[in-house]
Amino acid sequence: MFFRFQPNSKHSSLKSTSTILSLSLFLILSLSACQLNTPSSLPPTPTPNSSTASLEEIITAPHPIALIDNNYLTLVNPDTGAIYTLNQFSSEQLPLTHNLTNFKFSPDRQYIVWYSPQQGFLKLTIASQTLEALYPPSDWLNQNPYFEYTSSPATIHFIDTQGTQIYSIDLSTNSITQHKIPYPFGNIFRIAPDQHHIIYVSGFEQTQQLPQYMFTTLSGASPQRFSTQTALNKRQLITWLPDSSGIITIENSHQLTFIPRSSPQAREPFFQLEETTNITDLQLLEDNLYIFANNKWYVIDIHHKRITGRAPVEIAEDIHRPKFIPWYDHHFLIEETLRLDPEQFNRLWISNFMGAKSIIVNNYHQITIDSQTPSI
């Protein structure tokens, strides 16, 4: 199915209603025709942040992001704060929750893909601003609508059919292929930078320590299963090295371990912090590992295996409920959550490791909180 977006369209008004009322007054009062203003009792129609750049400027920026502002898809260049606002979505086309990672640009910047629990995977073709439904929703995907891209051609990959199949959709043709997963693990996976290998993370019947993993290819060839000394609640904190030789995972709370793809049992220490630290986040951005432990972010150069930056959470102590998102060039995006009952919205900041920061987007992800106490 298709939906056509018209960029920079105006909100609908009450012009027709006003015209009818004006004609009625003319007949009754024999006055000259007039047009009534919108009744003051009606709330104003929400308006999105106005565009400050062209669409071309945004999609050619180094690392654009997409977010929802009053149900409008808004594209942002975090490096400059420039935005471009597309047209409005219906409620059925929106993700279930607000998250900065919901809307993902394809590697070639031709498409934006996301998941809606009512319409499934949706694809926006940026040039034509045409929206298409790619794949229907399912109870399985509603639990975790995770997907990843590969390029040449731009393709999304996700798990469905109760965890037994991995699906691939070529975004240039919308054609779908699927492969059986050798040993179903769940719905968490990571595709290697070589776009050929994949690691699956335990999910099914995994209630004890020593989480299970599996290296294989996208087609399911040569599966290798193994376990690690990782806390179960951290089993998804893994990342491939840029050369696809293996993954980095957390063991014993303070240690990063390298697990080679060719021989998972031949693991070796990669980096470790003091034994009193507890790593709770791990992300790779270009050639830097961002790890979070004991209220501090550490940046580790993966080639030299040394710390190149530190940033305590106190750099955002003046921001309400900050959420740190590691970013490029030794920066963080910081999402602020503000609640002015019954309204809640976010603001987006960019900050260096010293805490010098500026606002990128003043408000987005607006929601109304139902604060009424249910009757007993």
C-alpha cells in the first residue's frame, strides 16, 4: 500500500465551517458576508518545528537522525542543529514507543525504515516522500521489532516466525527472502561489518548464567555455538570488531573479552578496568569503544587498547533525566526528558566530554500523560 507525503503542507483549517456559518449569519442578519475565526474553545493544532535547511542538506550530512515532533517526521543534522520537517503521520504509522533509534536511515540515504505495531515494517523513500508497507506486524515482532541494515543493495534483516527464520527485504525491489536459523535463539542478533556473518544472542529458555551465542552466516552456514562468563542481563552488550574477526563482550563485570569468529573457544582478554567497576553499557562507534561503568563513560581506542577519553555523568547534572548517546568526534548526544503535567517531551543536546553543550532540538516526542488515579 502507498501513502503520498506532500512536504511543507499546511494544517487543515476550519475554513469550510466558517464559510457555512458566515452564510447563515448573512441570511439571518442581512449582513455582508464574513468569515469567522476558529473558536477559542478548540485547542490550537500542534505545529512542528519549522525547517531550517533543505532536504538535501540534511540527508548529505555525515550522521543525520530522524525523530517524531508532533507526529511529524523531522530529520536532523546533529552537528549543526539544522532540521527538515516532513508531513504528518497517522497514529497507526507510528512506533509503539518514542526512541531515537526507531527511525533508521539506509546506508545509501535513500530510505528510512521503522516498525509500527499496527502496520509492520514501513519504508519511506526520501526522494519521492512515498511511504510503503514492507512486511505485516506480528506478535513476535511486537515484542522486539529489531532490525539491521546491509548495503549494496540496501537491505533490512529481522527475525520472525517465532524465532525460526531470518528475513531479508531488498529495499530497491521490496522482495523478501528468508533463511532458517540453525538453532533458534531469540530475536537479538548482530550482523558483522563484512555483511556476511552474524551472531545470534541467547533468548529462548535462557534463565541461568553463562549465556549462549552462535556464529554463523546470514544463510545459516557453519554454525558455532558457545557460551561466555557474561551476566545474563548483559548478554546483548556485544559488538563486532571492524574487521569482522570476532566480537567483544563483557565478562566478570569489569573485563572486555575478544572472542574470535574462527575459534570461539580461543578467547582472550581485550581490556579491563579496576575490579570494583561494573560495566553496564558497551557500544562501538567507528574505531572507539564507549563503555559505561560506575557513572562514567570511558572511550577506548580499539587499535591501541587504551583509554582516550573519560566523561562523568555530572557533565549533564543541569539536564533533567539525561540519557547519553555516544556520538562522533568525541561527543555525546544527550536526550533530556521534561514533564510539565500532563505533558511530557524531550530536548536533544550535543556535548563534548568536558560538558560544553548546546541544544539541537528544543522539543520532540511530545506525549500526554494520564495522571488520573484509577478508581477502586
